[in-house]
Amino acid sequence: MGLADELAAEVVEHPIYGPRCPVARVFAIMEEGDADVLSEALSDRERFTAKQIARVLERRGLPVAESAIQRHRRGSCKCVPVG
């Protein structure tokens, strides 16, 4: 096996370095219906601020900082696009 083959074997399908995005962690533990609602709220910046979303998640026992929600909305978090 050559060096290229060995390196290819080490590639992770969706590499994420360091801790995962806090919003992604919340999505991973939510029920599908709730995840869909959260996704819509994240997309609707006119109706929902990051602060509002953070408050609702905190009340449900899912603390996510407003800044993490803002990063996720900008696409500057550690999430990897699927597809």
C-alpha cells in the first residue's frame, strides 16, 4: 500500500475538528418535528432573533448561547454541509 492509499484510508467522511457546533448538538437530540421547527426559526431572521431562539432552547433545558446561534446562521460554525 502506497502513501496515497494510507492517507486516503485516514480521511474521515465529514471531518469536524474540535467540539461540534452547539446548534448541531441540539439538533442531534431533538425529535424530528421539533428539529424542523427549529430549522425554520433559524432560517427566519425577520421573525426570530438569535436571542429569542436561545431563550426558548434554554427553557427547554437545551442551553445554546446566542453567539452560537448567530455563528450557525452565518455558516461560520463547525457544521459540515450535507450533500
